[in-house]
Amino acid sequence: MTDDRPIGFQRARSAEQRQARKDAILKAAAELLNEMPVSDISLRELSRRVGLSKTNVVRYFETREAVFFELLNRTFEEWLEGLPGDLAAATPAAPAPPEAVADSLARSLARRPLLCELLSSLGTELERNISSEAARDFKLDNNRLQSRLATLLRQYATALTQPAARELVGMSIVVTAGLWPFANPSPQVVEALEDPQLAHTRVDFAERLSRALRIAITGLLHLD
């Protein structure tokens, strides 16, 4: 039986070593996403980038989807850590105008392309080839992060009830997932959109997302 481990491979034995190996895999996944879409990244490609065999990557993540699920939740959590500063800079006083909260949230997301890319791949790519257990684990963790975001938004948009804030979070994710691919089209589409007749179809992600979230907040306040 041949050993498919790369030269220089050393088995991670301690908890710290295993965590370092997981971190390296997640870092490699993030780097690859700067170069290609999720759909083009296989476990083999990921293992090549991180310097491990596919067999050894599976020791840490059962599937490539599991890698991106953890990367998404970690990236989401990192965004939440920085979001209070983004909101406070744009809306220094609470309660803030709903449109200011929407604009700040949209522009904060626009500055985090990795998170937007992962969200846009979630329903169409990542959730298609997973077990129900993996889906449940991911969604429970992600749900906790979304609840944190809802609570944070209520600190600025104080007129929102908790259910309304939670609904706004859900809308933000769905709209982000839908807008991101259209705001970042293929090179062929970018070239096609240079036609002046198609200028109105170009998508400015932050601008479109901000408008959609303004409409969402206004509607939720009215319904409440």
C-alpha cells in the first residue's frame, strides 16, 4: 500500500496541531475563492493548495462542502466582530434613521467579498451534496450568528421588534446571495455590458443592496 502523504507531512497529534491544520485548510479555501468560484474547487484542488493529500484533508473535513460551511460561519462571525464599528461610524446616534442602517449594513457587506461569495453559493452549490446531519449542524451555528446580527441591528434601528429584525437579517442574506453574482459577472458579460444600451443593467452591489434593505426596513416598520 502506497503512502499518498506529501513530503514533509507530519501527523497532527495535539489539539493545537489539529486546529492549526484546520486553519490552514480554511485559509487555502479562502485563497482559492479569490481565484475561482466554489463550483470549480474540488477536495483534490484544495488538498493540493494546502499541501496535504485528499485523504488527510478528509480527516478534518468530511466533504468540501463542510470546509466551506465552516469558512462561511467563521467569516460571518469575523464580520459581526467588525460590524458594530461600521454601524457606529455611519449611525453615531441611536435610534438611527432606517435608511442609514440599511446603507451602513449594505456597505459593510460589500467590503467583505469572501462572505458575499460564500452566501451566494449556499443555496445553489453548497447545500446540494450534504447529509441532513451536516446541514443541521451548519444551520444551527449559522442561526446563532444571524440572531446575534438581529440583536445588533436593533441597537441602531430601535423601532424594529426582534422578529422584524430577524426577518431583516434573513432578507439581507437572500438579497446578498441573489445580487452578488450579477454584480460580479464573468469577463464575457462584463465586456457585453460595455454596450451603452446595456448600461442600465450593470449592478452596483452596495447601491442595490442598500436600496433593497431600505425598502425592507420601511416595510417591516409599517407591518409592525
